[in-house]
Amino acid sequence: MYLLVFTLLISLYIVHQLFPAPILSYFVGLLAAASLTISFKKANGLYLKTGAVFLIIGLFLFFLSGQPLHTFFLHFHSMLACFLSFSCCLLFILSYMLDISIHN
């Protein structure tokens, strides 16, 4: 379940970047919300508390802004670029550091 949701999220995000469509934005937002819900089940300690605080603040600001409720899932889309680029950079840096440590 976890692997399917996260893989679909990243795949649909990349497809949406190549072929922008409004319906894909909603699907990416729905999958991001689903992955957030799934992640809360596995999180504990500081990650759970800070994640909950940021989510509550974000929900408060969204409802305070007066935007229509159907646009809620469109706001998840903007942070996926940061997450995806950070994940790829971390993957490349860690593999490079592992390669250096093996050869020394």
C-alpha cells in the first residue's frame, strides 16, 4: 500500500510536469493527502509532533484565506517539487559518499 501510493504520487507528479492538466493536479493533491495520512500512521516522536503542528497551521491558514474548499488539494502540488528535488539530491549525495567510503 505504501509503495503503491508513493510511487503513484511521484509518477503522476512527473507526468503532470510534462503534460499539465487540471485533473492531474487534483489527483496529485489527493495522492499527496493520502500519503500524508499514511505517513502519520508510521511517524512518532518529534516527526509526528512537528508534522501535526505544520498541518494544523496550514489548515488554519487555508480556511482563514477564504478559498473554496475544492482548491485544497491543489496546494499540495507546490511542495512536491521541493520534496522530489531534495530526495533525488539526497539519494545522489549518499551514494557518492558511500562510494568514497568504500574506496578509502
